[in-house]
Amino acid sequence: MKRIITVIIAIALIACAALAGAEGYTIGIGQFAEHGSLDNCRTGFLEGLAEAGIVEGENLTISYQNGQADMGITQQIAAQFASDKVDMMVGIATPMAQACYNAAAGSIPTIFTAVTDPVAAGFVDADGNAVGEVTGTSDALPIEAQLKTIRAMLPDAAKIGILYTTSEVNSISAIEIYKELAPAYGFEIVESGISTSADIPLALDALLTKVDCMTNLTDNTVVSALALVLDKANAAGKPVFGSEIEQVKLGCIAAEGLDYIALGRQTGLMAAKVLKGEAKASEIPYEIITEPGLYVNSAVLEQFGVTLSDELAARAIEAE
């Protein structure tokens, strides 16, 4: 009898240990700014984890923090995650992902998402190989598709304005691609750099006098101030093209953009492999969604008197 009780206790202890292990996943999720595309990334990320059997409240504890587009706060968040010794840091958007990776110092795997240029961000080398225990997904913009669409929608336009944050490496990389590709479509890119959101009003006032329309990047500081950008652009009679569906919902005329929930879900599935010990972060190549969708805002199209060609109309998705 005593032997049976001992065996039962041993089995119970093993079960408890297994349960403790299952409940041991602790993730620090840092989001650089509060706006729709990054929120969708976070939602998709949790969906991806859930698909892999890792569910918040069941076998997952999450510490979520938002940097409010402030680099000081962003770095404090990453440092706190490291101090708490979370099992994984997740950085949504380039500045947050960089802060997490630096704070992790190689001891905690870092997963990134909504990072336009992982090479420029310092996560992978020129051959796409991870430089440490880091991997994730890129939201590289379909820039050529965007230029084609702008040309089709605005046949007489000559100059495209881009407002960007000088400290965001993803924005700088995207502008270089825009400059390289724009001449083939008869465009000149006119950019204006800002340091903080406080610089946006004056920068916009000057930029809007020089261009026929604007296009947004996935620049977190600028997108966080999208309402202001749209107010000033509309007052100047200049349409603004977005970089994803949430910006079009808020009043951009159209966007060749990505589905950020799908991007986040893809990232969550990658993170699950690392948490389960199926692979190290450094062993998983970063991934990218390659098929953009054309999102349009019919009310804004009408406002600016723009009619879609049959080709654009056939694949346009109304942003509701």
C-alpha cells in the first residue's frame, strides 16, 4: 500500500512539473506606437501562438507595454523585460525590436514583426542570416506596386511627398527605394524629415506646397499623427496614399499594402517554434509576406474625383 501511495505521489509530482512547464511561457510584448497596423500585428501574433497551442491565460503569461513612439520609454520597456527574465521578447516595429534585441544581450530570444528592413535594423546580415538569437517578419512595402497605382490613379501627378522620421532606419531604407524606382513612373520624390511628432505641422505645411500628392511609409511617428496629416493634406487638396488598410480606413485614398493580422499570425507561428524548443531563433530565417492587396476608400476617391481603371477596380478592396 505504501508503495502504491509513493507511486501515486510521484506521478502527481511529474504531472505538476509538466503543468508548471506548460504554464512557464512568459513573453514580453513591446509595441512602439499606438496605431491600427501595429495593433493588428499584435492581434495576429496572439492568433498565431494560439494556433500552435500557446494561449494567454492557459499556458502563456504576457507582459504588454506600449512605447508611445518615445525612444526613452521604449528602451525602458525592453530593459524591464530583460530584468524580468521573460522567456521571449517580441518587438513590434523597428525601434521597439531594436531596443528588445539590445536589451536581451543574447540571453533572451527576440522576435520582431513590422520591421521593414531587417538588414538595416541590424537583425540579419546581407545574406539574410541572423546575427544572433533573433528572427521575425518584415513588412517591406510593395513600393513598385504603389507607384504603379499612384500613376494609374493620378496620371498628371509629377511630385510625391513623403514625410518620415530621421531616426527610423526602416523609413530611410524605403525612401531610397522610392527614389530609385520613381523616375521609371515619371515621379520625383520630395521628402521631409522630422525628429519628433512636434515637427510634423511645420514640415507638412512646407511639403504640401511642393507636391501633387503624398504617400505614407510604415513610419510609426508619422502614422501616429495620421489624423493631422490628413487634415492638412485635405485642406491643401492633395490626396494621401497609405501603406496598409488601417490608414485607408482613416481617410487615405488608397494603398498597395499588407494584411498586418496575417503578418502577426505568421510571426506568432514562428515564435511558437522557439518557445517549444523546436528551433532556435537564429535557425529560423526571417519571413516576408509578398502579395500586397489594393485597398481603397470610395468616399475619398469621390472627394478627389478619381475613377479607378478596370484593372484596379477588379482587385480593389473597400476599406470599411
